[in-house]
Amino acid sequence: MSKDYLAEEVQAMPDKWNYAPHVLSLESSIIREILKISSKPGVISFAGGYPGPEMFPVEEMKQAAMEVIDEFKSNALQYSLSMGITPLRDTVAERESKLGFPTKLENIIITSGSQQGIDLCARAFLDPGDYIITEYPTYVGALQAFNFYQAPYASVEMDQDGMLVDQVEDAIKKHNPKFIYTVSNFQNPTGITMSEERRHALVELASNYNIPIVDDNPYGELRYAGKPVPSLKAIGGDIVISLGTFSKILAPGLRIAWMNASEKVMPIFERVKQCGDLHTSTFTQYMIYAFLRAGKLEGQIQKLIKGYGQKRNLMLAEMEKNFPSELTWTRPEGGLFIWVEMPKHVSGSKMLPKAIEEKVVYVYGAPFYPDGRWDNTMRLNFSHAGPETIVEGIKRLGKVIKDSL
Amino acid sequence: MSKDYLAEEVQAMPDKWNYAPHVLSLESSIIREILKISSKPGVISFAGGYPGPEMFPVEEMKQAAMEVIDEFKSNALQYSLSMGITPLRDTVAERESKLGFPTKLENIIITSGSQQGIDLCARAFLDPGDYIITEYPTYVGALQAFNFYQAPYASVEMDQDGMLVDQVEDAIKKHNPKFIYTVSNFQNPTGITMSEERRHALVELASNYNIPIVDDNPYGELRYAGKPVPSLKAIGGDIVISLGTFSKILAPGLRIAWMNASEKVMPIFERVKQCGDLHTSTFTQYMIYAFLRAGKLEGQIQKLIKGYGQKRNLMLAEMEKNFPSELTWTRPEGGLFIWVEMPKHVSGSKMLPKAIEEKVVYVYGAPFYPDGRWDNTMRLNFSHAGPETIVEGIKRLGKVIKDSL
């Protein structure tokens, strides 16, 4: 076809289109912006929440992909149900049951990453102005999803045992929130795990007011130290909507996650999922099903626990050596992140350009607070970089911090 | 872990949770409900928009999956950019350019199916009460996506040349719509293609008012008869946001589609995409990239044109033989659907249970109209069933219709 069709009268001005005002105020994910910088050669990144690439079971995933085509043929390439493919939902339900809460097929909907699970909760509950209770700080991707729906936050402070649950009842009375969002295990960004006592208290409170708890739980199985704590789902049952994912325990690029919730909620999640993307990739669902069926996931998780546990220990040791004594940081028993607090006059965001000059990047902490308040903080990821890189990166970062004090 | 954690005090009542009121009024996709029936043994389905399973390049996709792992290794399993992986965006841009409109990498964002493209347009533009101009009837999945955002519709009637563009200006003046949504090629559900003259008129009008046209174009390359018409994008350039997909020309189960739009719009789409699912599956993006790079797509499309063209001819011929003369239907030059109008007193929805008894299903037409008005219509898909099944199914359906007249 010729390229001369373009009508002469066309004078589109996309910059003047009539966008929804609340969309214009959305910010691009600071993490994703920093990640663009991280891909430059020589830059050491502690910024993303990326799994270590050396940990991916590459050959096994190739095997799974081949098996899927050989066994399910055209079905693996066809449209499938909005709830997800049945064999994967069944397998996930079985695993969830083993992990502490009896779960059936009907309780599981497959989502396109946990980010979509967060979005589906927002879709199901939020009108503009509806409050959400969150930890303070909390996962920035969740804030981004919720911001789209113009949600204000009732932020609840944390200590080393997680959310201060005695602040929650006041927040409920004052704001009538639609749900309570928590990352109860090895929280993003702080690495803190909610204590068993707090979990019971939170569940009791939520049940009294019949307000759902959304437990975003990507790291729960990645514990390197300390004693396991029962999941909020195991304690709270139907009051909890639990978000699980294969992104951290297997491979994020397949974009397969799930929600575990009361079957009474499922018709609503199914509908809002249909609005958003009809259904999640049939092919990658089957790939993960094939991998699980072969019994390979538990070994993979053990491998991750060993590898990430060593990286965590290494990073903590190097921080001890290289960071000035004015700083404090968490010592997470699992997950992917360490949270650093610097003296109040030090700005994590203003320090970043200096760090980039020294070829090391991190995520500064302000975006994890809905009010952006505590800029003297930063989040460090220890799962992605290799050991030598961790040593070199923490050395560089220590220097940058010392120069900024 | 023991299963005795469940706190005794828990009394969740998910049916009484405080959902967003507008979500409770959403209906599940009628098509997806009918598809659940279609999967019963012996039932012949003309309901979905499913590709013919015999058409999938199964072995080539297996080859692509293996290549992807061998070549891109852990990168194929890792997180990737919200805009999509660069080699796929590049390849799509090149194809779009060949198809009539010069397109660069910066104009392409990869989406999780075109349904997500529709949703991203809604996210970018709509506040509750904002109007959209659509054809009447129009694609039910788009209505479902827009309904979530509480969009009212300025519906524009169609004739055999598509949307009656002279009604559009009035609708613009009256409703100040956020965008014009059209399926310009082999429309879903009617199979009608907008004429070149109408396209120019629509582009001129949209440009005068600077209102974007969202051209949902999944079938544009599947033409079996008649003369090609330049795409709205080729005619309109930046005033058009064009949605393309690999679902109909390759495999829907991979959930890979794209938007082609002015680079000025992209920061907004990137942000709302991040809110929704961070990014689309890295692995299936690479799979499609590998398939395209091997030059296999054009042959695949030729195969589809031949196969679907024959099915279309067969279904039209069988309808001629088996359907009563009181009915009229479209003779689409491409796409996947034939649209049937029955006498006004015949209800497509009331007839469906009788059809199910005779083990044949279709989608009745009412849900394609925002006001659900014209229930004497139905949409028949000819891409999915095999030839013998088409013959038998149309015979069964003819009988059901005759009994209902």
C-alpha cells in the first residue's frame, strides 16, 4: 500500500486531548525509572526487586514449555477461562492447603502478576475518596495501583513486629476504609514480618468490622532465618484475600500469580478481571503447571532460600563494614529487601545522582510513604546482584553515604 | 504446619463487604457464559471469537519457545519494561509501517491482549459520566471494559459502509465525548467494514474537534474478498490510536497485542499500564518475536485467509440453504463473524435455550447494543468450527429458527 493516504487536514494534538485529570497526576514508578538507569553498563543496582538471574531453572522451564506444546497442543495457544486454567488452579489450591489453609479450586483466580491482584482488589472496592488502611511505609507498586482509583490512605505506623494494630481500630472508626492492605511477610520495603500476636489481633479487628484484609504475600516462602509464623490466611480464613505469586519463587517474566479468597467474592473478581484483560496467558499458565506437576518447585525454593540467604548475610556484613555508624537498618529474616534509615538531614533522593556517578543505585524511601515524608531512607535489594557485585556495590554506596553526612 | 490456626472469633461475611456499587452492577460477559456451555460434549459452538485450533502453528511455536530459552536464557524469564521488550516493539513498528503508516519504536506499547488496550484507553480518558462514541452495535468486550468506568454511550448507527459519520458531529456537540471507539475492519459483531470515504470523513471530523479515534483492529489482515481499504491509522495518523493483536493472526493464548499511537500519549499509557500489571509476559513476547523474526507470520496469515475464507463461504452457503427467507445477514469480506437479523418478534436470547437443546450455540445480539435493544439478532462465528461441524451446526440452527418464527 502507498503511504500517501494521510489526509492533509489532519492536525491531531495528542498533548491537548482531554485526559482524565486524575491520570495526569499519576507518577511513573520511581523504581521503573531507576531501573532504566540500572541497565547502563557498569552500574550496580540494588534498586529492583528482581530475582537473581542465576537462580532461574532455565533448562527446566524449556522442558516445561516443550512438554506443554507436546501434551496440550493447540489448547496451550487458545483462549482460556478468566479464572485461569483448571489444572493450575487445582495445583495452587493444593499447595495453599499444605501451607496452612484448606483451599479449593473455587478459592483461586489466576492473575497476570500480583500487581493485577492488587488492581483487582482496587477495582472491586474503590470509588474515588474511599480509604485504604496500609502500613507506613508500604509497597510503592500498590500505592501506584491505588492512586489510580484516587484512594486516600489511612497509614498505620510499624515497629519491628509489623503494623501497630492498636492504631487500626481508630483508623477504621475515622475513615471507614474499604480494606486493609498489608505485606505481612518480609515486607516491601522494610523486610519486617508481622508477629503472630499482631496477626491474631488484626484478624480479630478486621472480623469485628467485617473489613477484608488484603495480604500481599510474594515472599512468604523465602525465609532464611528465624521461626515461621502462620499466614494471615491460615489465621483469618475468609476475612483475608491472600495474593500469591510465582514471580519471586520461580520467574516473574511469566506473569503468573493468584488470589486466594472466599468463593463468594469470586464472581466479582472474575468480572473485573474480564474487563481488564479477559484472561491470563494460557501458555505460561500451562508452563508453570507442568513445572509444578513435575515436583520441581520445592527444590527450587530450597535453592533460593540457600542462595538468597547467603546474599542477605553477605550484604548485612558488608553494610556493617562500610556504612557509617549513624545509620540503622533492618535485618530481615526473609524476602528480598533491607531498609536503611539515615540521619534525618540526609536525603535519599538528593543522594541518588551522586550514587549514579559512583555507578551504584538504590531506591530512595520517600515514594513508599503516601505523603512522601521520610526521604532519609532507602531500600536495598540483595537477591539480584552476585556476591562480588554486592561487596563492590556496598563499598561504593558506603562512600557516597559518608560524603553525604 | 497445623491447620488449627484459624481464630475462633473469625466471622467474615464477604457477601456483605462494601464493594464499589458500580462493580455490583457489572455483568459477566455473556459470551464467556455461553462459552462455558459450549464446552459440553456434542455442542456445536458458533459463539466465541476463537481461532480454528487446526490453524495454530503448534510446532513452530514450540520451536520459538525453545529458541527463546536457548538464546535469551534468564532474560526471557525476568521482569521487563512496561512498554514491552524492545525487539518486539521494533518488529511490530516495522510491520505497521509496511501496512501503511510510518511507525517507530516509540509509537508502540505492548499490551496483554487488545482487551487491555481497550482498558488502557478507558483508564487514560474516562471519569464517570464521560461519553464515548461507539458504533451501534459494537464489540461487547469493549462495552464491558467501558462499563467499569461508568461511561455512557453516544451510539452511532451503521449501514453497509460502517458508522454513519454524519451522525458523529451531532454526537460530539451534544456529548463532548472523550474518544470515538470503532472496529473499522470486519466489525465485531456485524462483519461490516467502514468505507474509505467514511474513514476520511471520520478522520476529518475527529481532527477538527481534536478527539482521538480508537480503532480496534484485530481482523484487518484477515480479508477473504473485496478490495483492501487503507487503515484509519494510515489516513488519520496521530488522531488515531490503533489497537493491533496477535490473537487472531497467531495465537490468543499468548496474550500479546499492541497499541500504535502518538509518542506524546505514551507516557500516559505507560503509567496506567504499570498500575494494571507492571508489564506483559516477557516470555510470550519473546516467543512471538522469535516467530516473527523467522519470517513465519506472513505465511501463517495466508494460511488463515485461505482456511477462514473457505469456512466463511461454506457457512454463508449453508445459511442460504437452511435459514428461512425472513432472515437477513451480512456477507463480510473478512474477519470472523456473520451478523444475522431475524424478524422483530423473534428473540435471540429466548431462542438460545432451544438451540442448546439442539446442541448448537451462538451469541444473541442484544448485549452488543448498550441499550440491549435489538434482541432479534445474533452473531455467528465461522473461524472455530471445522467444515462438517459448520454444515451440521447451521442445519441444527436453521431448524431452531424455523420453530421460533
